Amino acid sequence: MESAIQIRVAHVVQNLPIGGMERIVVSLVQNIDHRRFRPSVYCLEDGGALVPEIRSMGFEVTTMNKTPGLSYSLPFRLAGLFRQDRVDLVHCHNFGSLVYGAIGGRLAGVGGVLYTAHGPEMPYGSRKAVFQRLPLVDRIITVSDYVRDSAINKAGLSPSRVTTIHNGVDVGRYSRIASTREQVRTQLGLTSDEPLLGVVARLTPEKDHDTLLQSLVLVRNDFDNVKLAIAGEGELMDALKKKVEHLGLSRSVWFLGNRGDVPELLQAMDLFVLSSRQEGLGITLLEAMAVGLPVVATNTGGIPEIVISGETGLLVPPEDASRFAEAVKWMLSHRDDGKEMGLRGQKRALQQFGVERMVEQYEAVYDEVLAAKKH
């Protein structure tokens, strides 16, 4: 792995629980050209579920054990580590990491600082917008054109500093295997004729599981044997479980928690559903498309950049349970059309949203930033 021309890239994150942003960090660490780049990860807090995975690949993860609240010493601690580890480039993921990572990188005199905004909106409150406009960051990456527009029009960032790089997934990892599908469905207690809807997403307000559950009540009027699997954890877990009981859906909805077998779980599904109010891009949609699943999702954020309504899935307005239910019922009534949509989505994921393409684009930005610093 060592090379005389290796560029040392430090990824700065808040923590590494299991989520879309964190999976992108793992993909960058794992798939970047290791002949040219040596990645490492710095977690501002105490780590997270994905730390062992990165370490098992042979890469360094440093945990800073930051306590809640503002830490004035953390940038200096990071700067010391960056100098000690001879870091060339600091790559910050989301705003919390940007504050400490960018200042630490500049104190250490690194060759460049990048910042990827993974969220559905660019942070644009007055202080955050001002900080992002400071010359601490050489290049800002957004995960969709929607977020890039937010960066320019709401946060006031210069268009020349902002680049869109769509998230990518390892499409081959999600290939559908019939035997795996049946095995997982059996484990879930599904019969062959029970349609399974599924969502993989954090249980947070912006994902709007409420609308999804309300739509399920309407779907069950026509498909009383339909089931919904919800994978993910978050602050709304207890509230959503109470909602399920209140709506009389206890026998139709399963809360699966965080799953380390998402590719296998997706294969057991018949339809992927995502009812977000806001979405930067929706990496779980890409994973579902890679499996070949048709999609019903909300027409918000960066979702229309990956899901073509009527071709690879159906898009409906956010916070509209009735329209969402109608789209789901159409899919369940037109299985052959849905399978065709899924195949077209799989082809689109392979051609436009593969992890190799994403990594190559990041490598190009790394090279551009470092080359500019030399002139």
C-alpha cells in the first residue's frame, strides 16, 4: 500500500454510526486508489459502529472523544495530529466536522481542505453561512445539484467553489440472488404471497415515517396482507412504535433496527418506499435501485436527480399520504411494470451512480486542489 507519492487524506467526521453519509466515507476509504492516496479517519467523538469495519481494512481511525458543547482545544489537537501524521489534505464531512477540521487543517499547514455537505440543505444560518464563505475551505462538495443550488442561493457561496459529486454505491454488492431473497423472507416470517414494502432510513423528522404509516393504512384497504419493514434507528423510534399501535398496524409493520445486511434485506423486498420531507440525494434509494427494486418516493431535494418518475419508479409530493398510497397500490397492482422499472433503475444505478465513478470524481478534486496550491 505504501508509495513514495502517496497523498495522505484525513477524513474528519463527527462519528461513524451506520448511515448514508458514513457509508460514503467508508466507500471513499475502501475504494480510493491506494497506490496514490493513503486515507485515515478522525472521529470528533467516540467512534461508532463502522469504526471496526474501517480498521479491519487496515486503515487508521483516531477518536477525539469530544464532549458536548464547543471545544476550543480540539482544532489545536487535530492540528498536532495532522502534522504528526503528515496529512496533505483534510476532507471534512458535514458542518460540525468542518468547523474543527478546517481550522485544524489550516493550523497544521496542510495542502488543502475540502468539505462535503451530505445533508438535504446547505447550512445557511447567519453564522454558518459566514463560516462557509471564509477562505478556510478550498472546495465544497454537494451530493446533488439541489444542494448545490442551496449552497449558492441560500448560503451565498461562490459557484466556482462548489462542485456536485453524486453519491455512489457498489452496484455489484447488491446483485439480486433468488436463494438469498427466499432465505431472508423466511427469516422475516413472510409467505410467498405477502408483498413486502421496505425502507432503510434514520428514524428522524425529515424522513417523515408518519406519512408512510398513514399511507399504509390506505394501502391495506386493498392489500390487507401487505407488510412494511422499517430498518434504521433514531430519536423517533418510540413515537413511531406508538403510532403503529394507534393506527392498528402492529401485525403489518416490523421495526428491524440498524442492519448490517442491507443488501440481503433489500433482496427480500418487493417495493422500496421513502417518504422524506427533505433529502440530499438518498443513498438508500441508490442501493434499492442497484438491487433492481422499483421505488415509490417523494419528489423532494435531490431525489428527482436519481429516480425518473414513470421510468424507474414513481415520485409523489411530500407529506401527502393519499398520493403516496395510490402510487404504492399502483405498483402492487402492476407487478410486471414494476419489475421493468426496477431493471431500468438498476441499469441507471450501474451507469450513473457506481462507487467507482464517485471515487474518481473525488480523486480529481483532490488533485485539482493540491495542484492549485503549488502554483
